[in-house]
Amino acid sequence: MNQLKDFLHILSHSFRNLLPIIVVVSFFQLIIMRQVPDDVWSMALGLLVVVFGVALFLQGLELGIFPIGKNLSNEFAKKGSLPLLMAFGFCLGFSAVVAEPALIAVASQAELISEGRVNGFTLRMLVALSVGAVVALGVVRTILGHSLHWYMIIGYLLVVAVTFFAPEEIVGLAYDSGGVTTNIVTVPLIAALGIGLAVSIRGRNALAHGFGLVALAVMVPMISVQVYGIFVYSFGETGVVTHAVAETISDVAVVEVEVAAATVGSVLFGMLSDLLLMFRDVLPIIAAILFFQYAVIRKRIAHLHKVVGGFVLVIVGLYAFVVGLKLGLFPIGQSMAAQLIALDRVVYIYLFAFSIGFATTMAEPALIAIGQKAEEAGKGKLDGNRIRILVAIGVAIGITIGVHRIITGDSIHYYIMAGYTLVILLTALAPKYIVPLAFDLGGVTTSEVTVPLVTALGIGLATHIEGRNVLIDGFGLIAFASIFPIVTVMLYALYAERVTRQGAIT
């Protein structure tokens, strides 16, 4: 009975979180465009399914993923074995990313853009190995108690340096590949690992040492994919990509960005196929957890029925979410882009980009989950709702700047390099406790709500603006959505610290 009350509370909370998207889209359709889309009822149904999916997913997190992540972290900490912890971190990072549908879509785009130079499967393995290695490194950082400052400053100096030399065909996709490695399943699990370790080790702070794994998981693929792009463009040979294959890959990438593959046949068969795809995506994570639980720790999972029920809810919730995306969010993004271009008023495009960036971020389930954990870890220092608003403002600013780049046709190189130069500067100045959280928040903005709508908007704009290349100009908005939340959170921390100091002096 209590669980049913909790679910109904989460359901109403999920609906409130999605309301900003509904308000923004309705305002632009009725007031600015003064027309109603032909498939409006399908879109409305999709949004309702998204609400239901988010509620199931969040309930599953609390029952299954968060408890088992913390328990495993505690057990490994008790054993005091660094190699075991690193192995667990690597397997968790690799298994969480290797079957990610959005990464498969990005890899397909990379193969198309490079005219066969980049191998899609190789790219996927490279990203998965990068995330696995960096989660292992993040575990070491937490154990040793290192500040995240220097890891991120040195890392993003490398990002900026590599971006300067990388070919333009690979830059947007490289940054997008970093963004899509963090989804609503992987973010809570990786965060639970870091927080669990920090809590179980004496002298570690959950806020300063527990967060940061997500940030590292976003950053390193950006470097490795660009290095790979430099190599293949310098020494690789152009492969054969026929026009038909190119169209097929492009269609798959557009439809599958955070959306499972479309099914053919009966509705029942389609539902079962999609559900099996969701299970396939989560299966590597389940396999890694079961292996370490039973083969390494050799203990039974406490409250197994709750954990199993939690994972089932996560899978079913993710499936419902994906169905909702197909029906609602992705069509809305493409439709709005086409209608805004037809108005021939650039100011409305900027206004929509800012508004939808803010609205989608406020509805982001991974951000909600991390915001709650940050509030708990901060012990009065942080407010979850304030964090979400700061991040949403950052995403809104970032997407607006990214849309401006598409409209003007500027190179993504200089925008990205300038953005991360600002991030590096703020990292050196910001209070140490906020840095890991700020970078993690930059990672969780690119998840299941934001990516489909934002990607559809970018592709739609690049398609309808003369002289733009969809494959080069249409991608990269995800990168801007990741950079500016880091900036807004750090700037607020600097402001809050200054106010506190002035109050202490007076």
C-alpha cells in the first residue's frame, strides 16, 4: 500500500515535471504559429506515456539500482582491494555503454560522415572502453581522496587541444558521443557507485568525492573519438558507402537517437520486440552486477525480490518512455523546426530554443535523481530544485548558442574551444565541493528527454536552412547543452560563497 502511494506521488511529480514542455509547445503552436499539428493527439498520447514511463523508472531506481549499487560499493570498500574496485568500475562503465542505442546511432553517423573511414563498431568499442577505463580511474580518485579540479582542468585542456586539430566532420559527433554515454540507467548506477564509495571510506565527503564519475565518463570519449578521427582522416582510406546505404544509415540515426529501433508487424509483436530491446540494453549491466555479487563477493543479494522488481520497473519504464518519445517528443522537435523556419523570423527560433532547452531539462529524470542525491549529500548546503533551475538555465543558454551556430553556419571548433576554456577557468576558481557535482550535472542534461527533442531540432534546422550540411551542422547541440550547465552552477557557487563571506564580515 505504501509503495502504491509512493508511485502515485512519483506519477504526479513526473506530470508536473513535463508540464513546462507542454506549456512551451502549446504557446508556440497556438500563439506564434496559430495552427495545430495534424498528429496532435498522437503527440499528446506520447507525452502521457512519457510521464508514466518516468514514474515507473524512478520507482525502479529506488527499489533496485540505487540499493544494489551502494551495497556493492560498501562490500568492495570493506575488502580494501583496489584491483577489485577498479575491475568492478571498468566492467560497470563498459557494460553500461556498449549496448547504448544512442551510441549505435552516433557510430552509424560517424561511418557515414567519414565516407567509410570510421568503422562504426570500432567507434562503439572505443567509447565503451574509454568509459570503462575512466570509471576505474574515478574509483581510484575517490579512494585516494583527490580533488576533481586537476583531473577536469587537465582533461579539458586536452579536449580543447584535440578539438583544434580534429577534422570538422568528427567534432560534433565526438562531443555528442560523450553526451550519449550517460543515460537514465547508467547515470544513477555510476553515481550510486561513487557516492557509496565516498560514504563507506573514512575521511571522504559524499559531495566532494562521491560525485565526478559521470563527468569523467562524458569527457574521455570526447578525446578518444577525436584522436581516432584525426588518425583515420590522416591515414585511413575512404570506404564505399552507397547512396542507398547512406540514406538508410541517416534515417536510422535520425529516428534512433535515444529511440529504440522501429518494429514491423503486429502491435503486439512490436511491443514485445521493443521490450526485448530495452532488456538487451540493460542486460550487460545486470550481468556485470550478478558476476561481482556472486562470483567475487560471494554473497546473496539482500531483498532479492525488491531488487528484481526494481530492475523490471526500470526496463518497463524505459520501454514506456521510448514509446512516448516515438509518439511525442521527436515528432514535436522536427515539426517545430520546420514551422519556425517557415515563419522567417529568427527571433522566434532563438526564443523556442531557449524555452525548450529550459523545459526539457526541468523534465529530465536523470537530473531529478541526481538533484535528490546531491541534496542528501550536501546536508543543507544544496537545494535540489535550485540546482535543477540553474542547470535548466545553462542548457537553455547552450542550446540557444548552438542554434545560433547552425543559423550562421559558423564552425563548431571555435564555439566549443571557447566554451571549455571558460569551464577550465571557472574550475580553477570555483569552491572545490561544487566542481564534481557541476560536471556531473553537465553530463546528465543529455539524456532521454533532452536528446530526442534537441537532436530533432538541430537536424530540422540544418535540413531547412539553405547551405547547411545536416551531417555536420545538424549535430553538436548536445555538446552545447553539456557545457553551459557547468558554467551556471559554478558561477552560482562563486556568487553564493562571496555572499557568505560578506555576511561573515558584516
